[in-house]
Amino acid sequence: MGPLPNLIYYASVAKGTVIIAEYSEGSLELCDAASTCLEKIPPFHSRFSHTTKRRMFSCLIYDPWIYCAIVDEALGKSNAYSYLEQVRDEFLKFLKARGLPLDGEGLAVHSLDADFTPVLWHLAAPFVGIPQKEKDRMEEELRARQETEVDLEVSSPSAVAPLHDTNEQDFVRRTEKKSTGSRSPFRSFTGKGSKHDKRKVKDQVKEVKEIMMENKGQAMDR
């Protein structure tokens, strides 16, 4: 596995909707999205966050400045705001060191790109990790493997009770207990004999049939 990617894709410092300095990983789409979000920030908020498609737009508002970032959802709100607080502190230090007005008077759009964009990039560098999209993919693969393992366990022959063999053994055992004398209940029922013997044979046949029907019903219930 290679080095972990940076989870901060975009950052900027703006006065109202005017972006003074901006850092991006090269996607113009992110810059356009950030400009749109700046226009829709609700009033009377000191911070704001919105997540869509595994990406989170976060902003920290300290009048007249708005510090913005677009980060991977995996980074989380607390880390996103931690980054923006660092940006705020470094930006105010930068203005003081350059003798620039703290209210941004006279600063034009992108006027500090050359000087402050490297600071935005440097502060973002430590925020690396596994993107949310990759996490979701790995969790889905793990879930699929677990479901496959469960299916294999259920379909294994050792997981299926040998009902047929069990019923046969139970039938023989119970039949032996109910039979009288040393004769097997499966003795031959052909040939001549007394009326008493014939009646006894009929009783044994009836008894065996009842046991077989009882075993059959138990097997169906299982």
C-alpha cells in the first residue's frame, strides 16, 4: 500500500464572497463548488458544514473573513475545523507581518495567492488518511466475504442433520423395545399356524405400521 492521500482537497480565505487566497489540488470543479457554497452560507453563523457525495464543505466565519475547506468525509468535522482554525491563526499573523489591514481593506480577488497559498498547502499536508469512498469499498468487500462464509457453512454436509439415518435407527430401537420375546417384529408372516398365532401376527403387523406412521410424522415435523 502506497502513501496515504491528503484528505483536504481545497482551502481558501475569502472576504464575503471575494476569494483572497486559494489552494486546490487542481480541480476547477472544487473551486466552482466553493464559490457556490460561499454564496449560500446562512447568516449569523460562526461555522457551517455540509456533506454531499462523501465530501464535506466546512467554513469558519470571523468577520470579515471566511475560512473555507472542502475535505473528504472521512476526515470528520472536528479535524476540518481544526485545520480551519490553524488557517485563521496563520492568516492573521501573515497580515500583521506584512503590515496589511486586518479588515482586508484594499485586497483584491486572489491578490494573496502567490504568498498565502503555500501556507494553505503546508497546513493541509498532515491531514492524510483513507478516503471515505475507499473505506466503503473495503467494508462492502468484507461484508460480501462474511456472507459467503456463512453460506458455505450452511450448505456444508456436516451442518445438515442426517434425518433419514436417525429415523431408521430410532425406528429399530423403538421397535425392539416394543416387541415381545426374542422374536423380531420382522418375522415371516407366511405359513400355517394356530388362530392364536395368526391373531398375534396381525397384532404385530398393526404395531409395526403404527410405529412407521409415527416416525414418518416426526420426520415431516422436523
